Amino acid sequence: MHMLEAERLLLRSWTLNDADDLYDYARHPEVGLRCGWPPHESPKISRSVIADFFIPANDEHSFAIEEKASGKVIGSIAIKVVKEVFLDLPIPRYEIGYALHPDYWGQGLAGEASRRILPFLFEEYNAEAVYIGHFEENNQSRRVIEKLGFTKLGEDTYFSPLINRHHRCLVYRMEKKIWLTELT
């Protein structure tokens, strides 16, 4: 169990009690489709996602993004260990991905959560580089990624099996040595 604290957020392990909060943001088409999954149709589906994907222990972590002020889960941020070839990048490689309730967009919260997850990856996983990507049409994520200081590597096509759609995906990297330089 991990809990990471940021200024306005807690990044913590998921519980089944978070199903209603997950459903509250995952039901919005503009959230899931930007991440490659269909909108949740019920809290029951959200509960299944938590039980089947967010809670099981493995070499990946999925954190609930909890707003400190309200105690409400307003999003998720995950570390994925990628084992597929994509843009000839190293395998395995560590990627982060996030989703946030639309009511909280434009407040710097995705960036705040991402800035907090980076030290976890560089220190706990001993990652030499961290990758992040977004679908070409997702300009909000592009702006977050650029503000975080990631360097664009290139573009590739990605197939989202859950929504049966191909996307142009832009991929970025943050190297540990660059991150360490930024800290000093």
C-alpha cells in the first residue's frame, strides 16, 4: 500500500468504496475516450474495474487521486510497465497515465499528481526514464505534459481494443538525469 501526498491531493490505493466516485468521472465520454476506454455505464462496472484492475498487486500501480479538501476521488493516475514495442523504445519501460473528472480540468491537478508520481518512479522503480503519451486530439493532456517538461519523442498509431479504435499517439520522455537537474 502506497500513499503519496501532494499539495492539494492524496494519491492512494483504491478501495471498493471508491466505486461511486470512479463512476462519477468515468461515466463522462470525454474522459474515457481520451484514455482508450468506454464510458462506465454503472457504478457496478466501476466497482469491477477497481476489483479487477486497480487493486490486484503486480508490478504496476494505480492510484486514486483524492482531493484533500473534499475527500472525494476525482481521478486516477497509474504506472504501467509496457512490454510492447512502440517507437523502438526500451522494453520494459515505465509510463504514466491519468484521468480526471471534467469538473476539475484546468486547475493544474493532473500536473500536480504527475509531478508527485515522478519521484516515486525514479526512486522506487529506479527508472532511468519515464514515458507519457496522449492521443493526438487530446490538447489538454499535451499542455500538461509540456508543462511537466517532458520531451516529445515521436508519434505512432495505437489501437484501443476497448473502444475498437486506432489513434495517433504522441509519446514523450523524462530522463532521470533531467529530473534530478530540475530538483537542484
